Amino acid sequence: MNEDQGVGGRAEPIVQRLQALHPRLIDLSLGRMEALLAKLGHPERRLPPVLHVAGTNGKGSTCAFLRAITEAAGRRAHVYTSPHLVRFHERIRLAGELVTDDALTAALEETEAANAGAPISLFEVITAAAILLFSRVPADVLVLEVGLGGRFDATNVIARPAATAITSISMDHMEFLGDTLAKIAFEKAGIMKPGVPCATGRQRAEALDVFRARAAELDVALLARDEAWRMDDTGFADARGRIALPSLGLPGPHQRDNAGIAIAALRAWNPAWLTDAAIAEGAARAEWPARLQRLKGRLAARLPPGWELWLDGGHNPGAGEVLAAHLPHWRDRPLHLLVGMKQGKGARDFLRPLIPFADTLLAVREAGQHLAMTPEAIVEASGGVARIGGTVAEALASLPRETPAARVLVCGSLYLAGEVLKADG
């Protein structure tokens, strides 16, 4: 969740004090969060309609589509996401604007005072401060992304969201969520609430069975892809009709799943302001950094004319499969992969589907990259296919220039993505 990289600005000393209150960065529980919100006067009960988003891969992109469609309809969206890539304030949008340092500092100070030194994790405090801010600034919707899991995540304190959404499930964070897909799906399904519709995209049968069972228990309308809704290269369709979507703001075939989940959740909620035109416009202009993002700054300038530099923060086996599904579209030129990963992220399974598409595979690590796997470990995970590339800048400099104009894709970690975005400027 990236809290260890700090907040910056006037809020930083508060965060340093709060980190000392609970020794574990991740400790999934709702009791501490519920107690703190009660001390703050239950701001979670004074929020605009909430769209709650869980999943392994695609949560941030789905949130981006939800926000873009809301704003295309002329409405205001609060957004809470994690982790941040460059600056902590990216996590909190108040009615469309990134939270200011003054507002964040004041909310953290108020939350710290209410907590009064009780044991609590930093993510819980930050989430409580965000909810406090969201309760005080008018907006038409709150897009709320789960931090980790769902059932015991600090965001799971909303009694009745307008709708919930669960994106693609794969093996990740097994030490917290369980060692099978069914166990992980059960934790994600914890955001379902009685009578509240839940949209989900394509899932493996093992996960979908869990969602169906939980939905039946809670009388939840489960809006599964290819059952309640469909998505293809031209548009979205459900029982209410078809919406033409000639293009999406986020590239890659996997984004059709994320866009479809967002649209299905919004149409299930069905606010009066939601129109087909707003859906099409928002889907086309959605933006989200480090999701197959083309870079054009300082790092890109190090490459020869005509070359392309791309960045993706996908970092687990499911993300490797999603990236591999896009790479056949890039067969028109050589592809160089620069991979840097976090420790414990299943590097072998992430790399396996990507290796056949790579003309060059370099293992990289940035100096500021949190808990980075060593390049040597990445080479081993690749079965010896990768070579050590050093930093991203060093790897770019080492690429063969005599080939035709090539593409370079930096991938493997959101922490690496944050460092690359800083370097690219």
C-alpha cells in the first residue's frame, strides 16, 4: 500500500508519529477502524453514494472509468485509491481535485487527536482521514477502492453502497488472503452487501462460484460478464440495451473488462444523470498512470528517434497474462522488456507468458524502489533468459541501436513505475 514511502509536505511529521502506533503495516481488521470512526462522529454515514471496488488486478483502472464517466455527465466524484505512484496526494480526490496539503494535514491532525494514541495501522488512519474529508465536501459519488482484500479492509465500513464491483481475481497477497483462488475470492466478496448489486468481469470458475454463493446468501444481484452484460470491440450491452464504445481511454484488451465492470455497476445503480452519451464519452477519456502508459519525457528522450517507451505497473501472475494478451498487437517492431519486481510477487509466473514476446529481457532495479527483487533473482526466475540491466536508465542505454525502431516496455512493479514516472518528468 506504499505508506512507507511517506506523504511529504506538512503531513509528513504526523505520519511518522502514527507509524509508531502499530508495528505492522498490514493488519486486516475492522475493529480499530470502526472505533476510530465512532470517535470522529461516524463520517462514513454522511457520504455521497459509494461505488466500492475490490479485486486483484484492474481496480485502479475500473475506478478511473467510474470517475471519467461521472465527470463526463457533469457530476463531481470523490476518489480514494492506493497506492500512490509519485505523490501521496494522488490517493485522495475531493470533487475532482487532488487533496491539498493543508486539507490533508488538517484531516490527519483531527484523526490523530480522535484516535488518542490507540493502536491502529497507518492505512486505517489515512482511510479514516479520507472518509472525514469526503463527508465534508459535496460530491455526487464516492469511488472507493479497497486497499487489500475486502472483507477486513479498512474501506469496508460502508453499510450500504450504491453498488459494488469486483475486478479480475488472481493469486496475490497469499500471506494475508489465502493460498487458493477460492479463499482469495471469498475475501474479495466481503465487500458485497445485502441487496446491493455487484458487477464483476471475467473470472475463473473457482472464483465465480464463490461470488455466486455469497451473492445468493445476501440477495445480491451478481452482474457477471457474459451473463448479465457483454463487452466487445465495439461496445457494451446488457438487458437495457447497447452502447457503442468505439474507443477506450486506456489501451489494452483487458481494459474492456474493467470498463465493462464500471458501466455495469453504474447502470445497476442507475442514477438519473447517467446517460449513454456520458458513458461513451467517459470511457473514451479515462486516464490512469502506469497502465500501458506511453512515456514522452526525459527517459523517452534517451531513445533513438521513432522508438516508443511504455510503462505498466502490473506485478503479479494475473497481470503477466493480461500484458501477454496485448503483446501480439505489438509484433510490428522489436520489443525490449525491462522488468523490476517487488520481493515475493511470483516473478517466475509473471515472466512466463511475457518471455516469448521479448527480443530483449533486462532485469532492473531503481535505487528508491521499495523492497525490490535483485536483478539476479529476476534472471533466475526467467530461467536465465533475462540479463542484468542495472537501473532503467542504464538498461535503456544498453539496448541495441542497430535494430529498426523498437518498443520498450518497463513493467513488473508499481513501486518501479513510481520511480520511472519521477525520472521521466
